[in-house]
Amino acid sequence: MRKQLPTIGKKRRGFTLIEILLALLIISVGVVSVAGLLSATIDSGSKAHDDLEVVAFAEMVLNHCQAETDWNALPISGNLTLFDYDETPVSLSLGSLQQFSMTLAGKAGSSVERGVLSYILTITASGNRKIISLQVWPGLNTTETPRVFQTECYNWNQD
């Protein structure tokens, strides 16, 4: 028969070192997974914000061109002048890569820059129509594929 070693006091209970390490491993995997999801969510939100600014700029430009009743006010070279959402006149250069600062009205008449985007705006004339093409990149990075917007305006009064 075996002799049982005497124990002092109550039997000790607790976790072994292996159990603690295994629990830490499981918790670490969970934390890393949540951090990865958070990073992807933030990146997705940033892309959505960039796309919103691009579409707002394109809408401002193309709506102005569609609403213009004077055929000659849509130049095929030089600058296109239109009004920003806060009624500030904006001059957009045609035919070359340019930057546009999106601004918002701040307190006490100040303005706050919301972001910068790059664009190429071209207007070409063909008979009684003008084709307005707008390529836009969020930010200053023009190495990615641009978002392209296009519309046509017709001069029904042309002989």
C-alpha cells in the first residue's frame, strides 16, 4: 500500500501554469482579431468619406454645367467659374491636373478646410453639344485610378 503524504490545512486549489498560459493565448487571439476588425472598419470609413467628398465636388461641377443656360459660359479652355455651396465664387482650371480645397464656413466668418482633392476637368465642343468630363482623385495622390464623371450639354438654339 501506498502511503499518502500528509497535507497541511485544506487541499490547495488553483490554476496550473499551463492553464494560465493557455487562457492568455486565447485572450490574445481574441484581442488581435478585434484590433484587425477595428482597423478594417476605420479604413472603410475613411474611404467612404473620401468618396463622399469626390461625389460632392463632381455634383457641384456637373450640376453647374447642366444648369448653365448661356452656351458660351461653358468654355473649352481657360477657367470655368462657378459658385461653391456657400456661394463663394470658384475658378476651376480646364485641361490640366489641379487641386481643389473643400472648405466649410466656420465660426465668426472663418473657414475650415475639410479636405483637398485633385481633378482634371475638360470641356470639348462637338456640333451642338459640349462634353464635360471630370476625373477626380481624393487627396493629392494621383497614382490610383480616378473616379470619372461625364455629362453632355446641348445647344438647341444653334443654327
